[in-house]
Amino acid sequence: FEESDTVEKGHPLDGHDFLMIDPDHYILSGYIKDTIYNHPSYPEGSGVVYSYLQEVDHGKVVWDFKSIDYPELYDLVVTDGSDTADDFANEKTDVPDIVHFNAMRLDDEGNLICSFRHLSTILCLDRTKQTDQIKWKLSGKGDDFGLSDDRKTSCQHYVTVDGENVMVFNNGNRDRKTDIRIYSLDTDNMKADDVKILEIPGKFSSACGAVQHIADDKYMIGWGKSENDGKCMSVYDFASNEELMSVKLENPMNFTYRCVYYE
């Protein structure tokens, strides 16, 4: 074990994701409780939990993102994953989790591609800017790519980027049907050239989960909180519709947040 860095005490870190660019350069995530005054319907203040992302390079904060700096996101909140996510009135809770960040990856241009479950949206964030950081929104109420509702995600987890392809583990809370979605994006013309949907009939995972392309039509799927069987991970060949392997947890009350495949 070799310690690469120590973070000074401040806001608590969140465990949903961590992106290491190199041992002294990384991006952290946090969930922070605060009172906002930029919601047009609640100028007197609204208690929320927001997403905070911070990039640290050799001990210096070089970039950060606060979801509450973008009040346009408030209208994009969905309640398919949490019935209190849009409780800006604080009638049910004083800490509505309004965006619920859960995953991030860098694209080829260095932008940060992030999944926000309670927006049912993937955001592309510009790491060269301190303001006006949102370059585009994929899926959700504010989708920039003209997706029909049946091609949008619902409460997704995990996101990976391969060139112009963005792949997500789509929990599908809205219709209680989980699948894998691969979007081939033309960001110059802001359209989705193709949307590939891979599904295993009967599967529904209400939270968590991950997907990883192995080779050809083979994918590793971490099922997260699977609602209809005890499998926590599968390797599946979608060409032959065959499950090549699977793992079950001994205690069916347990579930995995994320599975990762290594050879």
C-alpha cells in the first residue's frame, strides 16, 4: 500500500464514484446539504442536498461543479427513484436529494460525462470553465438530442464513454424494466445517430448497477438491487441470448452497488 495523497478535512466525501487521472490528480464527489435561494417558487429558501464535484491536481483545487449553480436543473427533477426528490417545499423532508449523482467518466475531449439519477439525465460538463459548464444533456426532461420517451433512460446508474458512444445501465424505474442503452451521439448536430437497447426479459433493478462491454456482443452486468432474483452479476452474450456466468449472494437481502470485470 502506498499513500498518494491526503485530503484536508472539509465537506464529506461520497462513495458513488471517484475518478483518478493519475495518483496526484483526481476528481472527488460529495453530497452537500444547503439552503438554496435561487428556486423561483421558493425565494424564501429551500433545504436540499446537492451534488458537488471537485478536481484536485497536486493538492490544488483546479475545477469544481455545484449542481445548485444551475437552477434550470430544478425543473428536470423526476420522482421515479425517490418520491421526495422534488420536495423543494420541504413538506416531507428537509433534505431532498434533488439530482443524485452516481457516476462519471472523461470523454476524448476531457469533458466530464456524469450520470444524475434523479434527473434521469447524463450531463456533459466542460472542465475548462468555472461557469456555464453544462455542454449538453442526454435524456430526461431537458434532453438536447431529440430522444423519444421510449429511448430515454429512467433513474440510470453508471456511464461509460467510448468515442461518440455513451453506454448506461438503465434501471428503468419508470416502467420497472432494466436494460442497457448505448447512445451513438453526433454532438456537432446534437442528435443521436443510433440508440441500441439490450435487455434480458424479466429483469428489474430498482437501484445501483453497472455494465461493461467485454468483447463482441458480450457484456458484464452488475445488477445492483435486483428485485426479482438473487443474481448480483452476470456475463451475457446478447448475440446468442445466453448467460455465460452469474454470481448470487448468499443473503438475498444484500446487493452490490457496482461490479467491475477484470481479466
